[in-house]
Amino acid sequence: MENNKEIKEKDTFDQISDADQQALLEKYDIESNTRNVGGIFKWIIYFGLLAFSLFQLYTAIQGVFPAQIQRTIHLGFGLTFIFLLFPARRKTKKDRIPFYDIILSLLSIVVGSYWTLNYERLVKMIGQLETMDFYIGILAIALVLEAARRAVGLPITIIAGLFLAYAYFGPYLPASIAHRGQSLDSIANLMYFSTDGILGTPISVSATFIFVFLLFGAFLVKTGVGQYFNDLAVALAGKLTGGPAKVAIFSSALQGTISGSSVANVVTSGSYTIPMMKKLGYKKEFAGAVEAAASTGGQLMPPIMGAAAFLMVEFIGRGVTYWDIAKAAAIPALLYFAGIWIMTHFEAKRLGLRGLSPEEMPNRKEVFKKIYLLIPIILIVVLMLVGVPVMKAALYGVLASILVGMFNKETRLGPLDVLDALVDGARTALGVVAATACAGIIVGVVVKTGLGLSLANSLVSLAGGNILLTLFFVMIASLVLGMGAPTTANYVITSTIAAPAIIALLAPGTPQELVPVVVLLSAHFFVFYFGIIADITPPVALAAFAASGISGGDPIKTGVNSAKLAIAAFIIPYMIVFSPALLMVDVTAGQILWVTFTALMGMTAIGSGIIGFWFRKINWLERIILVGAGLAMIYPESLSDTVGLIVFAVMIAFQWFTKNKGSGSNLASS
């Protein structure tokens, strides 16, 4: 890919313009590539999206409707506005809506209201479709596939289409994956008149938990908390060695609270941090890579994680709550960001980069005066900790955002701001609606045909029953899927097809209902992690490409650097499987502390080895030894931990006593 030059060089720390940010989002984030129409359609879309949010708020407060009604109304709203907002082709004019999209949106209203208007009849006639039911079912499938193509991307549409073809042509396939096949009637019934297909678990989570959290994020943005994250990060980390890079890490971890998109996170915080890093002396590709790696990790950072984390609650079941997922993610997320922090620190020391000067720092007193903006996030954590249902906690978070905004004139939300936040939240949800509905098609086929078990068994056979090789194959599958599908859809697919293979090897012969929860968490976190870091894994590293658009660096080099910085993300999933103590399930505090300590020491050794610097520049032999010692400390086994720590200590001592022979300075600050 040719070098990106979209954003001109800057001699200041100024944030790039809103127009430049929007251009980058439209190029790299398909969910941001929407129409901007005027006239009556502008207000139809505005009040329609407002109605969408009000419907979701009503059900969050009063309780949800019967499953089929709740999910089809949610789907109907989503499809209707996808066809009004997302053009059929990305390069078409965006100031008008063609007649065929108006027709598609009207058909979406028909599909979305069909269950509500025919609920009693359809419930009584489960599995027995009338002619009109059949046509509505086929129409629903077609609309979902087209909506997913527009709002999510072509790859997931192709995958869902292949799964539908598999359902229909089952008898004609090779014996290892053949099945008796499904008629068109059966497919229409499965997909739209049961809760196993389009109306299955994925869209159920979208229609309840995810939407309210998206609203929460929209209200936080309106109160200015996004910019406050940047200011707080500068106040806390700006003076440290290589300060702007550490600001990017800190800020992006916080931005993940309000943004479920790696690309959107990059553009939001990167427009502020990347120019700072370049000004200080970081190379373009490295500056972009720091932001891309940190922004991608935002979905991994509790307490408010990516949408796939909410799906994990439903897919694992067994009484696992969202708080259990968030708690289990805490140490892996700490290790992820610690790994990036460590490597940016060594790179800054290698280059002799300073932190921000006092003149470049914001007024800390003024920054800390606005710490109250974090109250809604803290409130949600406390509420979930004491057992308040997730949807109610998010609802209270929305209310807290409005109240907190009143503390200061700059952050106060007027009536129009509240309405705009409701509209923005609904707009953000459109891509999630399309992704979860399309993912439901895939899950429905897997459940109906038994394909998941067949593929899991094939994966285990291909790996010869070797757990490490099986994990490697699952990693590759997750990365490949993640290059073309959003995290939500990727997780649904891999957790349905690939996670069972991991579970089968970790708990052989154990019925699903008896598999230990820690095993289920390990398998699901494994595919969850690799689905997310696909955004920074070349050749299709969208978050890295967006960062290169800001830095002006080469996209592929930025992607390679971001994958290098995020090396922890390639190691942590394996650690989770082999050392479930990281998930803080059924372990003692001592075990947690030891595993975390050795993992952090391991990441430090690996970071030093990859960057090539500690107290001084280090040669290739020393780098290899450090990486080896780091891997030994990360591997969860007492002997390897001991050997790794001894080698690591020897290397530290050796470098300390020979540091004057290198060209670097000592490791002073972090």
C-alpha cells in the first residue's frame, strides 16, 4: 500500500481538524461512512433515531417485551436507518437517498413490525409457516445480509451467505461435514421465526445490554469526557520519559470506555497524541503504532469493554455475570498495556527522548478540578460490584452523566444536547445491529446442522490432539476472520466454531454443563483477544492504517510496529489457557500475585529484547537471551519461572556493570 499522506506535517501539538478526523473515519471505519442528507429526510432520520433510543430506554426502565417482539423491533429500527444512512456503494453521493433505499427501509419496517402484529398467531403456529410468513422470513434474511454488507463489510456477508448455502446443500457435501440439509421453508423458519437465527442470542444482547451502554458512551462524549481523558493522561504521564507516547497509552485505555471501535479510538485520541509524539522525536511509523496498539486495547480494558464481552456472558451462561467477565479481564488488560508502556519507554530511552516541558504541560490543578467527570464510570463499576443488573447500571450511568455535566457550565447538557446524545447513541448502534443479526444467521446454521462440533473435532484432529497446535490454528482463524469482520461478529463465529475445540482438549469427555467455568472463560477469552488484535495485524490492520493517516507514515510499517508493540496480546491468550490464575477464578491471592509478577517481569525482558535497549544498547545475542528469559517467566511453571528470573537478574547485573560501554543512559524513570 502506498504511503499515506492524508494529514500534513504539524509543528505544534494541535489536534487535527474535525474534517480530517471524519475523512479518516470514513476511509477506515465503515460504520462512519454514512450519508449527510438535508430537507425532510434529515428530520425523519433524526426523530426516527430518537424514537429508537426512547424505545430502548423504555424497555430498560419498564422491562423488555417478549423476546421476539423486543428483538424484531430493535432489528426493524436498525435495518430501516441503515438503508437510509448507509449508501449501497461507498463512493456514491451522500447528500441524497435513492428511491430503492427508501423502498428497502419501508420493507424493513414491514419486517420489523411483523412479529408484533402477528405475535399470538406466530407463537401458536411454531414451525408451521404460512406463505406470507415464508416470504417475510426470506425477505428478513436478504435485508440483514445487505444491511451487514453496507454497515459492517462484505466479508461477514459472504461468510453468512456460505453458511446459508451449507445449510441448504448439506447432503451434497463431503461426508465429514455433510448433513441431511434444510429446505427453504426450514431455513426461513429457523432464521426469523425461532430464537436460534437472526433473532438469537447475539441480537438479544444488542437489544438489551449493548444499546444502553452505547447510549452511556454517547452521553459521556457530550459531557466532554473524551477530551478530559486526553487532558488527564497528559497531566499524569506527560512529564515521564517519552511522555506523549505514554499519554497515548493512558488516554486510549480510557477512551475504550466510550468507544467500541479501535479505528474510532485511534482517530479520537490519536489526532491529539500522534502530533505530540512526532514533535518530540518519535518516528512517524512508531508514533502511529503506539496509538494503534493502545487504541485497540481499549476494548480489552474493564470496567466497560467491547460489545463482544456482553455476548460472552450469554454464550458462557452458567451464572457468569458481566462483572465476572470484567474481573477476569483485569490482569490480562494490565499486562497488555504494561507491555506497550514498557516498549515505548525503552524506545524513548534508546532515542534519548524527553518528557513534556513544564510549558507544554496543562495546569494540573485545573485538570484535577474536573475529576468529577469520571463519576458516571465509577458509579457503574460500584453498581455492578454490588449486584445491580448490567442494564440498570448503564441506565443509572446515563442519568449520572447528565447530572455530572451540570457541575460546570462547559459540560452542562441542555435539552438539545440530551436529544443529540440519544440520536448519536442510536446511530452508533446501527453497525452493532447489523453485525449481531448477521452473526445470528451463522450461529443458527451451526446449531441446526451440528457444524460447530464437526469443525471442532476436525480442528483437534488436524492438530493431532496437541493443545498448543490447536491454539495456534484457532489463533490464525481468529486473526483471519478479524481482518474482515468486526470484533462482535468475529467473536460470535469463533466462539461457536473454534472455542469448543479448546474446551474439548482442556476438559476431555466432560459434558458441556459440567465443564469448569474457568475452562470456558479461558477458551472464550482466547478467541476474544485474537479477534480484537486483528485490527493491528498486517496485512489488513485498519487501526494501524488509520493511525498512519494521522502520522503520515507508511501503513504497513505502522502495522508491523503496532503488532510488535502489542506482542503481549499475542502471548496473553496462551497464558490464559495455560495459567487460568490470570482470570482470578478459584485461585488464592498469592497465586495471582506470583503469576502477575512473573508475567510483568517477562514482559519487561521481552520488551527490552525487542527494542534492543535497557541501561544501554544491547546486541543481538543479549536480545535473544532476554526474550528467552521473558518467555520462560511468562510460561506458568515453577521451574521455568525460576530459570527465567535467574537469567533475567544476571542480564540486568551484566548490563548495569557494562552500561558505560553503551551509548544510552540509565533507566531512570518510567
